[in-house]
Amino acid sequence: MNKQAKYSRKQGLPPGSLVHTGIAYESDIHIQLITYNQEDYSITETNDINKIIPILKPDQVNWIKITGLHDINQIDDLGKHFGLHPLMLEDILNTHHLPKTEDYENHIFLTLKELSLTTKDNIIDKRQISFVLGNTYLISFEEQKSNIFQPIIERIQTKKGKLRVMQNDYLFYALTDIIIDNYLKIVDDMDDDMELIEQELLEKKSKLILKKILHKRKQQLSLKKSVVPLLDEIRKFHHSESNLINPKTYIYFQDLIDHLQQINQNLESFREMISNLTELYLANNDVQMNDVMKRLTVVSTIFIPLTFIVGLYGMNFRNIPELEWQNGYYITWGIMITITIVMIIYLKRRKWF
Amino acid sequence: MNKQAKYSRKQGLPPGSLVHTGIAYESDIHIQLITYNQEDYSITETNDINKIIPILKPDQVNWIKITGLHDINQIDDLGKHFGLHPLMLEDILNTHHLPKTEDYENHIFLTLKELSLTTKDNIIDKRQISFVLGNTYLISFEEQKSNIFQPIIERIQTKKGKLRVMQNDYLFYALTDIIIDNYLKIVDDMDDDMELIEQELLEKKSKLILKKILHKRKQQLSLKKSVVPLLDEIRKFHHSESNLINPKTYIYFQDLIDHLQQINQNLESFREMISNLTELYLANNDVQMNDVMKRLTVVSTIFIPLTFIVGLYGMNFRNIPELEWQNGYYITWGIMITITIVMIIYLKRRKWF
Amino acid sequence: MNKQAKYSRKQGLPPGSLVHTGIAYESDIHIQLITYNQEDYSITETNDINKIIPILKPDQVNWIKITGLHDINQIDDLGKHFGLHPLMLEDILNTHHLPKTEDYENHIFLTLKELSLTTKDNIIDKRQISFVLGNTYLISFEEQKSNIFQPIIERIQTKKGKLRVMQNDYLFYALTDIIIDNYLKIVDDMDDDMELIEQELLEKKSKLILKKILHKRKQQLSLKKSVVPLLDEIRKFHHSESNLINPKTYIYFQDLIDHLQQINQNLESFREMISNLTELYLANNDVQMNDVMKRLTVVSTIFIPLTFIVGLYGMNFRNIPELEWQNGYYITWGIMITITIVMIIYLKRRKWF
Amino acid sequence: MNKQAKYSRKQGLPPGSLVHTGIAYESDIHIQLITYNQEDYSITETNDINKIIPILKPDQVNWIKITGLHDINQIDDLGKHFGLHPLMLEDILNTHHLPKTEDYENHIFLTLKELSLTTKDNIIDKRQISFVLGNTYLISFEEQKSNIFQPIIERIQTKKGKLRVMQNDYLFYALTDIIIDNYLKIVDDMDDDMELIEQELLEKKSKLILKKILHKRKQQLSLKKSVVPLLDEIRKFHHSESNLINPKTYIYFQDLIDHLQQINQNLESFREMISNLTELYLANNDVQMNDVMKRLTVVSTIFIPLTFIVGLYGMNFRNIPELEWQNGYYITWGIMITITIVMIIYLKRRKWF
Amino acid sequence: MNKQAKYSRKQGLPPGSLVHTGIAYESDIHIQLITYNQEDYSITETNDINKIIPILKPDQVNWIKITGLHDINQIDDLGKHFGLHPLMLEDILNTHHLPKTEDYENHIFLTLKELSLTTKDNIIDKRQISFVLGNTYLISFEEQKSNIFQPIIERIQTKKGKLRVMQNDYLFYALTDIIIDNYLKIVDDMDDDMELIEQELLEKKSKLILKKILHKRKQQLSLKKSVVPLLDEIRKFHHSESNLINPKTYIYFQDLIDHLQQINQNLESFREMISNLTELYLANNDVQMNDVMKRLTVVSTIFIPLTFIVGLYGMNFRNIPELEWQNGYYITWGIMITITIVMIIYLKRRKWF
């Protein structure tokens, strides 16, 4: 799939046709079924969705964790078994989709982005994660292998926290929460970077400051694109009061909204700080230019008249009486020194240097 | 029709007077009637609307595909047969109309723009397409010949996808969807172009960058003018819950809204990126100017005093004792080299070069 | 009335005091009564409002067309006869009032601006027009003589269009429509002008471009001031569903709203294009400045060292060995040419010219 | 009370503590009681609020006009008599309060600013005026002596207008109206000033233009701070439909809202015009800089090579063959004139002067 | 806890895990229990929350004032005794939380920031304060020791104001009010600073003005981050009409909203003034640059031709007839003076100096 088709479906395909739009990573589909209740816990790994379906436990929480979205047939089978709408499957596979929730009758759909900073060039890397929450199951679709849900699996295994005593709606919250916590971490990093840039700017250290500022802007835009629609969608979801969510779990989603609002506000501050820093940079540049020009003007204003004078007595006219004076040379020096002193006093008073 | 009257009706004409405001292309009116249900399928081509009306099949989907809007009499006849409001016909013929939906009692009206990038100079080309959805028919009005609906016709012929099992409301969705998919393609292209421009800007390659940025701005404005009102109108339409649309089809229109929102968000990002690039360009220019001025100042600051000195000893005073010294010339060189070195050290320390 | 009091009432006057705030044109009050139904049509011209009142025909459409707002007594008489509120009369006479509708029990009030471009200096000229729509009459108040309603009168006379078969609410629509169509014409003109300015800017032809851009801005602001509140007011009026407007006429007002929205969107685009053009202009200026400075720096960087060298050998020291060399002059030329070539290569590589 | 505490209450004081925050003018409290109905009219002046209370006439309009807010005890007594809430009294005395209305059960509270331009330096002067409207009384609190209500008192005395036939709600309207009319006057003045500044800018007359623009901005901000919340508050009040206001009086408050909207729109235009003028100023400056630099570059580009040439033949090498030529001097002149002409043609073509 | 984790929870911890995110100050937990009604008053200090619980007086107001948030176990005990939700405790301990209210069934939660200006470098210091209002108790959590509530404690002790006769809801208001009053004080200070900066800017005194402006911007952003969400939250709280707040106390919270609105409006003005000042600064810089360049150009334009002339007659051609003239030198002087005078008149006319 070439780059051209980042957002657009290949023309001519009927809507609801399943096409995976992400970059094809080497990893194949990988499925984990994690079932648990307060007493029991089991984990099954496989590459075949059809092996999972018979062993679902209707009286426990069933978390079907799917990694890799390339085996369209298997995802189609899954969709058919759980009665998922073709458009929803299309959204799961379109890895450039905006964050979105949709409340179907029997299940809730949420797609959002997992964000991480690449270690090499500090770019925000996006991986799409989608959830389908049904009455006894939760399916998570990850575009690509990642360890983000590892702490949750450990908490399930070790019975730490409330996970084992709660239902799949709480698991849904916990997974979303861990993703959004990651956003906060990125915001923290950006905050530190911004202070560094400001520091460098005030100390006029770096030459690359403009590139760094542009980089921060792109990070900010990129984050905003993931956060703002997610906030809207989770708010919408919170108001919808689906009966798949236990009323006691709703307050946890309010907490997610709080976090997203905080991220959003930080992003707004970043936007303002970035534009402040750009302005400061340009102003500094202007001030520096002013200094350069003043220096040039000072040097020119002082030496140009002097050069004229020495040129004057370099003329070869037959009759230049001053040239014949015994002290002509010393008088000329006197005049030139006087001019220089007057100039310097004048320029000093006008605060030119 | 001259350019003056791009948006305005010729004054003095009563409202509802049919006047076609687009550019007159050579193509005449061209009508296709495509009727189908799960079993049957037929296609009829003609230039006379009155030949179509008797052969409509009330128990099938009737798609009347009209290309070319110049034969006002025929469009008037059509309007009278289907009971279309004169103002609606005026909107169909006014090819500069904003995207709009209107819910009449017996039919729904939608007008929007088909967009395509011209191959030559990458300008966004707009062609107006209008739809009238009745209970058993769908009329499409195209300003000009285009192949955009060809894939749909093929899907009807080949029974691919759901088209043949669904009603005319789904056909209406499918046609709108294919137009909006095209928008996404343009957004993809713009995205690539933006990255290219940024690349060029950072590498300071291109001289025409400012023109390119202005071009992108105009593209962005042009797209926004087509997308923003369309999003509003399709939202309004989605809320209106007309009974001409099957409740099961509504979710597809939600999908259109998602796509348009995504386009809209991308356009917003473009706007910010464009203004970032302009700022970066101007800042780069300022920085470069600063460099130029510094260089000039460095050269002047070093050479102007030296030139003064050599002028000094070019004077023709009878009595300049230094001139008589045996090593005067070498001493002068010594002084000049000293001045130069001191200057260079001073300027280096102040980070002038 | 001096300029000071453009918007403010002369202080101390009780509210509802009738004072005309427009410029006093030579024209006196001029009244036309146009009555018509499907069969009959008559037109009466007079200068005395009291001659009109007895000849109103309650079973026909009565259009009282008043031009000139200076005869306050007559307008007061008219107000008393039709039971118009003093504050409404005050609004009619205050020719700097914002567009506004007000739904009184027995009549609807609308005041708006007729706009035209002056031929001389392309300025937007505003003339206030107010309407009072009662159950059998429509009163129009024009600040000043104009031919804008002539086409309507002709359509009434010639029975062209629907006017003669419709009621006074349709006449009200038709008159408003012709005013708003004029706005579209001005927007068309501005659109052309904007493209011209852009053209001139890219070709760097005009020196007056900045003045032209400022002029467009003022036009845009002026139009916006007339259009935005009018759009709001006509929307409000459309939602109010007064029983003075036939439900079948309402759709025509929806059409007015469409036009105003289109104008509004165009004005928004203009605003963005104007700010783009200003930026482009400033950027062009910066680029040009950069070029000027580079040229100066190139010339200076090359010649200042050469001038130093020739000054050097213009010194009159007794003992300058180079001066005595047979080929000193040619060697100096060689050095100078070498320096020049090295400089040019260096500057070329750094892309200075 | 020092400047520090402009907005903040002295810390530690319980809320509702009465502290006057305005500047202490010399004037003491001054109370006028104006009572009237259609037949009677009386005015009483005093410095003691307790003398007023017994002579209130419950069957007439009682306007208690208080000037000066320093005698906190008297205002406390008044509050107790009319049952005013301590927080309302605090708002009356805090002369930096934003415009605000509050609908208590038995009375309505409105506080707003009287604005006037100082004659000396054209600064907007603010004086707080508060109103309490009860069923038979209206209390006005003025921070400071002013003649603004004089015309109203005269209209009451002379029975001009409707005041004497209306109740205290109409008096409340009339007083508010006269304050807002004053705003319009200031907007008129600003409008004229803006045109003057634009004129000066285009004619490049004034050196102080930047200071003038900043001054206008501060005026605009200052006005906006008084107008925007007042508009919101009067709208809120208009919607609240208190039974202290006669339904027939409500239309007059709609008129106030119209005026405030008009002011608000003018302020928006001012904001845009001010930023346009700043941009124009900076652009003019850039253009002028460009001209200066071009001139310098032209002079330098022409003379620097010539100066090099004359320096060349000022060298004292023993063997410079050109110096021995009979026509060397004339040939040099020829070369120099040629260079100059070529330069001028070249620069002319590139439109440098 | 390192800086990285400013906003984000340590990954892997279950939500609702109590972790204190603030900087660890030396101070340990410090608890004061203040109980009072109209007759009685007592204050108890301790470090152990479990000593407080048995001595609560259900018929009095119980204010549990907790300073220091590091003893997580004690806060957990407190939460269990009063039935506080784990997420609320998490919010109390996360000292970077945005202002927020939450209406639980049996208690109301409010967290906000106490702001103060550091004396050293005028930075806005934030300390989080949270309140939990139950039916007979109010718990306040302070991140760090401060004297801000001292005046309230004194008013309780001295029976000044209404505190002793009111319930815990009024205490809640009084504490919030004292915090917000502090905001007003900071806004006052900023206002004064802004005027100082403007003064300095117009008098071109300071070199550090750009840094000062940036500092004000950061103050403004910082304040806004505390004020805007607080305003939203207190409005939400005001609309919720919890039955833990006496209806008569609600009007006091309206007063808080007024104050916050006033602060908010001032912050908006600050934002505009700051951007005005930056623009003014840059414009001043441009104007100054213009002046510098003009001076340089004037000096160069006058002296460069003169230097050419004196160089001309410094040439050593054998045959330069002017050199042989008796008055050649004087004629040259004459020419040079003439050129200078003409230049000066020309430049004066073009207003160059």
C-alpha cells in the first residue's frame, strides 16, 4: 500500500470493505485470551481466532487481546461471531482514523492512539488501539506489538488492585487509563523541553533553536490531533450512560476526562509558549541586527570623514598651501583627533555604544 | 455569461428563474436511467428527459443520472414531473452554491462539490453535483462529464457489495461516499506536499517557496469552503431523521460525518502548519539577513581603519617625520597587523563569525 | 447635524424623539403608493402622506414606497395611522442603525443597508432601507432616491413572475432579495479585485499595493458590518414564524439565508486572503531587502580589500621596497585579481549571487 | 487606601464588610430625593439619609439620588431600611466592579460605568453608577458628582417626554439610556480619531503615530471592558422578566441592547482597524528602510569601484606604464564614465531608482 | 519522585493508588481540629489523624485543617472514616491537578490553587488546597504550611463577622473567598507592573524589557491555568445546588464567580496589552533601525563622492592639467563644498535628518 492512500480507501471498493491501511510490519496476527474472575485466571495464546471462540467463559471476564491487523479473514470471522458492524471493522483496520466512540446496542466501540516518543529523534509515534466492549468480553486490537498493557496483565496475575474483583467495564477503563497516562508522560517531557529551549534562547546558546521550536510545534499539533477528539468522544461516551458500564465504574471515566482536560490545557499553554518563544527569538534577532548595524554605523561615521581628510592631503595639486606648512601634518592630526573625540561624545550621548 | 455574475443572479429576474451560472462546456445534456433490484438491472441512455419518465419502475431503484445542466427546459420538465420546488432547481443550476441539504416533504436535496486536482498546475477543480432522493428514485445532476460514479455503476452491474440488495437511500450514501473519498485523496496529496515544502525550507533549496506556500493556502481555503458547510449540512441531515432514509442506513451517514471531520481536522492542521512554515521562512530570512550584515560589518570594521592608515601616509605634507624613518613602512605594517589581529580576536569572542 | 453625532442621539432628548441622523440630501419626501392584485394595478405619486391613507385598498397588496426621511411630521403621522411604536420610527430615522428585525404584534419591522460601489473610488456606499410589513400593506422607507426597486415595479406592471399572484409577504421577500443580490454583485467585484492584487503582487508591478490591500480590508469590514447582523436577524425572523408570513413564503426566506451565508463565507475567505497577501507583501519586501543587502555586501567585500591594497602602495614612505621592484605594479595586479577571483568563487559557493 | 488594593479587599476582613475602594474625592455624601407623578413634583436636598426616609411618597415615583460613597454608615442605614443584601452594598462601594445585574426578590440591582473623555489627554474616565430599583423607588449611587442626569431632571421638571406619565421602571430605563448614549458619543469620537490616524499614516506626517495607535488600543480595551459585560448583563436582565418592570417597558430595554450591540460591533471594527493600521505602519517602515538601503547600495555600488580606480593610479610604484601615457588621465576618465553609465543603466533596469 | 513524573502516575500502579506528586518539603503532617458554634470554640493540634476522629462534635462546625500530604497512611485512614472515594484522595495528593469540584452524595470536593508571588523573583508560586465539605465537617488539605487561613481562624476566635453564627458551608465559602482574594491581589500587582513596563518602553529606558514582557506572559498563562478551570468548576458547582449548601449561602458563591470573572477579564486584558507591548517594542526597534540606517546612508552619501574626488587628484598621471592650475586646489574645494551643500539640501527636503 503506497503512501498516497494514507486516509483514502482505494476507490471503487464498496464501503465496509476491509482493507488495512497501516504500514505492514513483519509481525503476523497474535491473539491472547485472558479470562479471569475473583478466583480463576487463565491465559491462552494462539494465531487462530477460531480456536479462541469455543473456550470463552461466559461467567468470567474475557479479554481477547489481538495484535496485528493484517489477517483480514480472521478479523472478519471475529466480527461475524460477535455481530460487529462492517463499518466498525473498517474503522479498526483504518489505522489513521480519528479517536472515536460508538455505542452499538450490544457493544461499545472505542478507537484511540497509543503515543510514545521515539528515542532516536524524539518524534511522537502513533499506534492505533481499538476496543470492543461487550457484556462479557472485551476485545482489544493493537496495530503492532507493544508492552503497554503488560502492567495490567501483571496486575491481573498478581491480583494487585481491584481488577480481579471488577467486571470487564473496569478492565476497559484500566486499559484506556494506561494509554492516557502515557500521554501525560509525553506532556511532561515536552514541558521539560520547552523550559530547556527557553533557557537556551535567553542565553543565546543554540543556533538550531528555530528547528527545535518547529519540532515542538509539530509535536504539539500531533498530540492535539490525538487528544482533542478523544476528549470529545469520551465525554460523549460518559453522557450516553450505556448499560454495559456499571454506574460505579462511570466515576473512573470522569477521571479519564479530567486527565484529558489537563493534557488539553497543557497543550494550549504549549501553543502559547511556543508562539511566545518564536516571537522572542525574532525579537532577539532584530535586537542583534540593530546592534550590528549600529556598530557598522559607528565605525563608518568616525572613519569616513577621517579618510576624506587624509585623501585630501594626498592630492597632487601644485599649489596646496597647507602642505608647505611646517606643522601641517601635526595640525591635521589635531583636527582629526578633535573630530574623533567630538563624534565619540556625540554618539555616546545618543547611546550608540 | 460573463465573470461578473459569478454569484449574483442577473438583476431584475424573478427569484426561481432558472439560469445556469456555470461555464458552458461543449457537452450537451446526457441522461442515464439505471434501474435495479436484487434480480434485475437495466441501463438506458438518452438526451430527452421525457423519454425517461414513462419507463421508471416503481418497484425498483431508479437512478436518473443527468450530466450537463444547460438544457433548462428539460430540467424544468423534470422538476414539474417530480414536484421539485423552483428554488431547488435554481440551486441545482447555480453551480457556485455552497453545499446544502434541504428536507422537503417528499424528497431530500443535497448539493455538494466534486473535487479533483488538475494535473497541470495542481489546482483544486470543483464540479457541482446535486442529488434529489425521492421514495423510489434518486436523481443526480452533474455539472459536467466525469468518471467519478463509474465504480458504482460497475458494482451495480457486477452485484459486488451490498448495492443491489439495498434501496435508493444506500445508493445515495454510496455516491456521496465516493465523492468524499476523493476529498481524502486530495488531503493526502496536500499532506505530502506540505512535507516536501518543509523539507525544502529546512534545506533552503527553493527560491519559489513563498509562492508554493501561498498556493497551499489557497488550496486549503478552497477545500475548507467545500468541506465545512458540507459537514454542517450532513450533520443537520443526520439529525433530521427523514423517513426517506432507512434507520439501518443512518449509520453509514455517521461514517461520512467521521470522514468529513477527519478532513476538517487535517485542514486545521494544514492551516497551522502553513502559518508555521511562513514564520519559519521569514525567520530564516531574518537570520540570513543578520549573517549578511554581520559579514559586511566585519569586513568594514577591519578594513576601514586600515584604509585610513594607508591614506594617512599617502598625504603629501612636506614634513611627516614617519615617512623619513628607515623602517616606517615596516612599522606601519606591524601596526596594521596588530590592529587586525586584535579586531579578529574581539569579533571572534563576540561570536561574530 | 454635525459629524460628532453619527451614532448618538442629541443628549437630553427623550428616547423615541424623532431625529433624522443621515446626511441631508436635497431631495424632499417622495411617496409612491402601488396597489395590485391579480387583476388590478395602480400607482399614485404624492408628497403628502395624508393623501395616501384614504386610498389604501384593503383587498389588495398596498406598497407604500417612501423616499427621503426628512419630513419627520409626515412620518409621525404615518406611524400614528398604522400604530407603529415610537422606537421603531426612531430606528427608521437613525440611518446608522445596524440591520435588525423586530416582530411586533401587528407588523414586522426590518431595517437593512442597500450597498453599492461608487464608480469613482470604488468605496462601498450604504443607504438604509427599512420595511414595515402589516397584514395588507408593506411600507418601505428609503433614505435616498435609488433605482434598486425599479425591476420589481416593472415585474408588477408586466405581470412577470409570481408577484401579482402572491401577497405582500412575497413582495417583502422580493424587495429584500433584490438588495441582497446586490451584495453578491459586490462580493463578485471584490473577488476579481483580489485576484488582480495577487497578480500584481506576484509580478511586483505596483507600488500602491499596500494602499490597495488596506482599501480591500476596509471594504471587507464594511460589508461584514452589514451582512453578519443581517444574517443573524433574518435567521431569527425565520425561526419566529410570524403569522404575517404565509408558510409557503418561508422557504424563500431560507433562500435569502443561504445567500447571506454564502456572502459571509466569501467574506471570511477574503479576510484570510487579505492577510495572506499582506504577509506575502511583507515577505517579498524582506526578500528584496535581503537581495539589496547582499549586493552591497558583495560589492563592499570585494572592493574594500582592493582599495586597501592600492592605498597601501600610495603611501609616501621613503623606503617601501616593493615600490622599487620592476614588476611591482604587475605583481600587485596579480594579487588583486587573485583575491577577487577567490572572493567570487567563495561568494558563489555560499549562493550570494 | 493605596493603589495596591485596587481590586482586592483588605485581607482578613469578613466578606460583606463595607469598604469604599474608589479614590477619595473632596465631595461628601449628597442626597437628592425627587418624587413625582403626573400631577406633582418635588425635590429635596440633604446630607442625611435618615431625613429622606420619612418623606418618601409610596404613591409616587421616588428617586433617591446619592452622590459620593464615603459615608459608609449612611449607606448601611439605607441598606437596612430597604433590606438590601450586604454583598450588594459591597458591590456598590467597590468602584472597580464589573457591570452586573442581580435580580433580588424585592429589588433589581444594576451597576455600570459612566464614561467620559477627559479634555486634557483624551483618556476614558470611568465613574461607577449603581441603581437599585424597588417597587416604588429607584436609588442611584454615583461615585462622584457629575451632570449626566441633569437632562432627566429637567425633563421631569418640564414634563417633557413620557417620564411623568410612566413609573420608576421607565425612569430606570431613561437613566441607563443616557449613560449608554454617552458611550455612543465616545465611539463617534474614536471613529473620527481613527480616520485621522489613518490619514496621517498614509501621508506619513506624524512621528508619534505609534503612540497614538497604542492610545487607541487602550481606549478600545477600556471601552470593551465596560461594554461587553454590560451587554451580557442587560441581556440576562431582559430575559429574566422581573415583575418590577412593566411589560410595556421591556421593549425599551431591547433598544438599550441594540445600542450596546452596535457599540460592541464598532469596538470589534476598531480592533481590526487598529491592527490594520499597526501593520500598515510597520509595512511602511519596512518599505522606507528598503528605500534607504537601496540608496546606500546605489551610491556605494557606483563609487566604490571608481574610488578603487583612482586609488590604483595613486600608487607610487616606480614602473606603472599607464602613468606615463600622454592621455592616461583622459583614458581613466573615459573608463570611469563608462563604468558609471553601465552601472546606472543596469540599476535602472532592475528598478533600483 | 523525579521531575519526569510531574503529571503522570508511575506506570503500572492501579488507579486510585495514593502517591504524593508534590515536592517533598521538610514539614510533616500537621492536623488542627477547630470546632465551633455560636457559643463554643475549641482548637486541637496533633500529628495523628486517629486522635481527631473521636473528638469530632456532630452538633458543631468541625474544621479539620490538614497541612502536609506525605503521610499517605493517615490520609487513607481519614478517607476510610469519612467514606471518601479513592479517586478523590488521589486528586488531593496529586498536587498538579487542575481546579475541580465533584459532587459526591455525602460530600462536596473542591481542589484549587493558592497563589502567591515570591518576593525574590516575582514568580507565581502555586500551592494546592483541597476541601471536602460534609454535613457537619469541613476538611481542608494544604500541600504546605502557609498563613493564608490565619485571618479566618482569628475571626472565629474573635467572633468577628458572621462565621460563628453560620454553618460549615459558610466556612467553606470564607476559606475559598480568602484564596480568591489573593488572586485579585496578584492581578493588582501585575496591573502595576504592566504600567511600569509600558512606561519604560515609551521612555526606552530598559534593555531587559523583552525578558520582562516574557515574564509577564508566563505569569499571565500561569494565572489563567488556575483561574479559568476554577471559574468553570465553581459555576458548575453553583448550578448543581447541592443540599449540603444552605440556599442563603449560595449568593456568596455567586460573589466568588463575580470575582473570578473579573480576574478572568483582567487576564484577557493583560494578554492583549502584553501583545500590544511586544508589538510596540518591535516597532520601536524597527524605527530605531531605520534611524541608524538613515544616518549611515547620509554619512556615506555625502563623503563617498568627496573621497572619490580627493582620490582623483591623488593620481600620479604625468599629465593631469588640473593639477598644474594655480587655483586647482581651491576650485576643488569649491566643487566639494557645492556638492555637500546640494546633498544636504536634497536630503533635508526628503526628511532624512
